[in-house]
Amino acid sequence: MLEAVDLQCARGERTLFSGLGFTLRGGELLRIAGANGSGKTSLLRIVCGLLAPTRGEVRWRGDDTRRLREEFWRQLVYIGHANAVKDDLTAAENLMVACTLAGVKVSGDRVCTALRRLGLAGCESLPARVLSQGQRRRVALTRLALSEAVPLWVLDEPFTALDAAAVEYLQEMTAQHVARGATVVYTTHYEAPIAAAVSLRIDLGAAAGESTGRE
């Protein structure tokens, strides 16, 4: 379903990683590990088509994602470091807009139910500017609860700023998504194991190399 072929990423004169490749099928989970500055976020952005690799390509169902563009983007959800939450919109409005732009049809009732499950009961109609950083993160992550039919999730440090209950819920939600046959690629410094029949790991090393393995 998702394939990386001979990827290289350089920043200035520094090569973050080179010769990186992996193949993920539906129902498989990939964790990207490595020290700060090793290129984890850059790799996720390359996977999503938001950053061009110095060399190599990413394929979705056999086709180069740079040619697929919008067709590929409609089949993924990317949650990055930035929450992409608009201050002047309410929590519910933010999600309605995000889902509409992604082509995902949801009702207001479903959005409010998903927010409550992420621990945001009572925040549905509040403007995002009054929410805490943890609450804003939960608003962004609620998109996942509304995207069960989207076959690829790419998550950059999804557990940051969450309490224990939210971490557990996100673990369960991600595991269920993989069990449905979807693919998830994520980074985290948080020890929050996610159950999956097939779980892979890539360690980005400081010397631009990587090791891969199945867990």
C-alpha cells in the first residue's frame, strides 16, 4: 500500500538519512524512532508529499505520490506538531471545516460525540483561543475519530500534551484503525505501545543511516 524507495533527505550540507526504504501493507503499523534532529518529522512530511526528498520516491498503491497529489492527500490524515486549529473557530467548527476540506462528510452530532470521547465535553462550542495546549491537541486528534474510512494516518508525536486517559484512548483508536486494515505511520518519544498484528520500526541514526525491524 505504502512504499518508500531509496529515500534521501539533506538539509544544507547535512544528510539526515539516505538509502531509506520500507513497504507497508494494510493492517501494518510503522514507528519512526530517533534522536531529535535525526529527521523524523522530515520523513513524515516526505511520506505525506509535503516535502520533496533529495533522492528517491514514495509510492501509494504502486504510483508515485508526486503524480497522485490530491488523490493521495484525500486518502491520508496528517497530524503534525502544529495542531492546525483556528483560534476564532470553536472546537466543533474547526473539525467541521477540516473534515469538509478533506472530503469527509460528518454531522455536527458526530463531531460533538467524538470531542466528548477525547475528554472535551463542554468545550464543543468554545473558541479555540481559550483552550489549553492539551485541549487544542485533543481537538486536532479528534479528526482521527472522524476518519475511520481514511486508509493512511501519519502522526507526528501524537501523545504530546495528553493526559493518561487520552493517551489510552488514542492507543485503542489507533490499534482499531490498524485492525480494520488501515496503515499508520507515527513518531513518539512516549512509551505508549499500540497493538498491531504487524508492527515495524525504523531508527534514524545520527550518521544518516537507519535500521528497520519487525516487532
